[in-house]
Amino acid sequence: MIVVTADQRGSTRGPDRVPEALALVAARAHGRPGVLLPFDRTVGDELQGALSADDDGAALAVDVVLDLVRDGGWSVGIGLGAVDRPLPAESRAASGPAFVRARAAVDRAKRRGRGSVPLAVVGPDEEPRSTVAADAQALLHLLGAVVARRSTAGWEAVDTLVAQRGPAPQRASAAALGVSEQAVSQRLRAALWAEDAAVRPLAARLLRAAGADLDDDLDDDPDDDPDGEAGEERA
């Protein structure tokens, strides 16, 4: 399973942004398969959801995580592996290794330096899944940096292009933006959109591979800290 937990950064100095973040991830997940436990507020200024570790859930996880990075103000943790079953109706009531790892990942994301992408991935300890989880984290850091640094004009071109459903989407985007096709093409190149779109499926495959809910992972102690540090009890 893939558990995504996001904690609002600097929440004591600003308004509660959890409702708008929940609206953001709900819009991204709307009509898409892969959601096992919908995103909801867990405690305080956190939100959390659980996704299946298959093609659908992993692709959605990548999109949701990068949406939160784009939105800004969130430390995002991804926990991979098994969960306790049967699943409850709400994410806040769920437990198991993947949820503990998501908590550890959020804590790790909070410790990343200023200017770094505040995102971390924690998977099972055994090889090769621990290496695959580390690879997924490295790739998501790269994608997150692209997303976080994309200009307003770049996002305008990307969002308009993605919204097109008919033939010749770039031409339609140019018409919608009132600019030339060449201008749209230039914006998309500057935004690294082709590279972004090509790499997201690879990040999803890595999350899927590391997040498979294997029977032996069910024997993990859910109180173990994946980083080897003192674990924290889930609220």
C-alpha cells in the first residue's frame, strides 16, 4: 500500500490550509481508481490518505504528492508496505507498517534544508525494496524541484494543455491563451513539461514496486522506526 501524509508547515503562524489541500487532492483523485482510504484530516494540521500499490494507485500518488509540492507549505511523507486489515472506514483509524513509515517520512521531510523539496519516502527495510524506495524518493525530489520552480507562465501553459481533450492540444492551448503555438511550445520547453510527463510513470513504477503489500511485511512491528530513531506514536 502507499500511504501519503502531509503536514502543514508553519501552521502556528498562518491559517488552517487543510481544507483547501483536501479539496486539491479530491479534485486530483476524482474519477480515478486506486483510492483505498480517501484523504482526510488526521490530527491538527495533517491530512492523510491510502492508495493501492498498483498502477492506478501509484500514478495517483505521484500526482497528489507533486500537487502538494506545487501548492507549497507542506511536508509530505510517503510510507510503503503493509497495513493492518481489515481497513477501517477512515484513514485516521488505520494502522500498520505503511502508516508508521509515512509518519517517519513526514518527520524526515521536515528536516530537509531550506530550498529543498520537503518530501520523503520510507519503505520496508528488506532489499531490494528499501533501495527501490530510495530511488523513488530521489526521482520525486527531482520532479518536485521541477514543479516547485516552474514559472507562472509555464504552469499556465501546462494546465491549459492538460485540460485539452480534442486533437491538436497545443493549437487549442494557444487559442485558449491567446498566444501563438510557438509561444506555447517555448513555455512548455522552459517548464520541462515533456520531461516531467515522461518521468512520472517511472516514479509510479518505483512506488508500486516498493509498496507491494507482501505477507512477510505484515509481521513487521508497526512501532519500529524505519530510520532507526525513536518512533512516535500515531495520533
